[in-house]
Amino acid sequence: MHAIRIHETGGAETMRVDEIAVPAPGAGEVRLRVEAAGVNFIDTYQRSGLYSVKLPHTLGMEAAGEVTAVGAGVTEFSVGDRVASVRVAGAYAGEALAPAAHTVKVPAGIAMQTAAALMLQGMTAHYLAGDTFPLKAGDTALVHAGAGGVGLLLTQIAKLRGARVLATVGTEEKALLARAAGADAVCIYTRENFPDAVKTFTGGRGVDVAYDAIGKDTFDGTLASLRPRGMFVSYGNSSGPVAPFAPLVLSQKGSLFITRPTLAHYTLTTAELQARAGELFGWVAAGKLTVRIGATYPLGQAAEAHRALEGRRTTGKVLLVP
């Protein structure tokens, strides 16, 4: 089968199509025929070497598809089941393995591409708004990359929880998408200083929480956007990692809190994973949550998908379709 692998770290040009054997599931694993694979920043971090992986490495960790085989001890899934997972081993391929304990069944009314789009970005938005900083009615939130895959979902979930949202985006086109997702205000950061926009949005107080997936480019401005004892949630670094800083700055800026969460620690058990996925699927089915598929690429164009994502030319979810 075809798979997109890297044999060395670097730019998108390091990705190549290899012919590899269809993997056999081990104990506790399922194998799925990939119908859609998510393209995420973590894939670019692994490809570039920011996150270390053993080489050669088949990229991708998020996919939805049909079960084609189950390993020893797997009783909750059968061949033919529609499933999705964010713990896939090499999702950029025709078939891939996933641990059964980190796989969920996809309801009949949910399209496979939608399911693939929800596994990483949807569940990330779910825990950010519901657990990392449990938003409630009247809270104010700053959402960076408001037209991205997480940003659009996070804004919608924040609104479901009664919060007010200021989203930052880079273009007028993206601003329209953020507003359609429910953002109460939008700052186009290429022509407006977003901390100033926050002051206007909150009457000078600062937001209760800031969700930042950008990293080094927005770090200082995000700190300046928080109210006293506000929370900085750093969940990505698309512009590069944040430089080391002295914890003293948090007291100087208002006794702030900062956290760097990851989905793995918010889906520690199968029950927690299924609860998050179940609520997301339920919202989609009820029309309360809209999943935007911004672009789909054939498997062989994975490098172009990475370039588009890293160049901030994408909105919503980017998928590979084998």
C-alpha cells in the first residue's frame, strides 16, 4: 500500500510516497482502511524535527475509516465497523493501526470526513472550553487562529457554554468565518493590535482566558490581554515555540496562570474519550456544531497540504483522502 513517510526531518520536500506492507494488528489493536486522514500541526512538528520520531516514520495520527482486521483481545470492534481515532500509527496511508482503547465508533449519521475532522481538533476544543478553563455564561475568551480547525470549533463550543469570544484572524475572509462561528468580535491582527482590541472588547479589564495555538509571535500580546488572575492556555506553536521566560513575569502581569495542555492527558481513559467524542457527535447531529472541511488533498499531495497549513493558507480542517 502507499504511505507518506519521512526518512529525514526537514521541510515538506522530505515527505515521499513509499510502498509498504499492510500492517497486521497486534493485541489490543484494530486496523482500519483510511477514508480520511487529518492534517495537523503536530504532523508538521514531527516532520520538521521539532517533535522527535523514529525514522523512517509514516506521518499522521488522526483518521476515520472502516475496520478491516482486529487484534487479539479486541471484542468491542468488528470488521466493517465505522471508526475514528486520534492515536493512529501512520494515518497518511491506505490502511493503519490504532489502539482499540483509543478508538471510537462513528454514528451512522456522521460523515467519515466529519469524524476525522473531530478527533484531534474537535476534542481539543472540547477539553479547552470544558475542562482546562471551564467556560461559563458571561466569561470572556480570546481565541487566536479563529478561522482554523480548532478555532472555529472552540468558538462554537464557547458560545454553547454562554461565553463571549474575541477571535483573531489574518484576513477579512477569515474574519467572516469567525463571525459565522459565533465570535462576538473579530480582530484582524494584520491591521490591528490585538491587545488593544481586547481592551475595547472587555472595557479595559482583559479577558478571563486566552487560547493560544500560535506560540512565540503572540506570547507577549496574549499575556497583556489577560485580566488579573486570568489564564493563558498555550496549546500550540504554529509560529514557533515560546522562548523560556521567568515565572516572575506572571505576577508582574497580574498573578496570571499559564498551562500547556495536550489531548492525551484529557483522554486518559476510554470512558473519557468516548464521552468527549459522543458529545461532539451529538452536537453535530443536532445541528449545534458545524465542522468546516476547508480543503481535501489526495494522499500523494500531502506535501502541498503541509505547505498550505504552515503558510496559514487554510481554514477549518485539512484532510488527506487516500
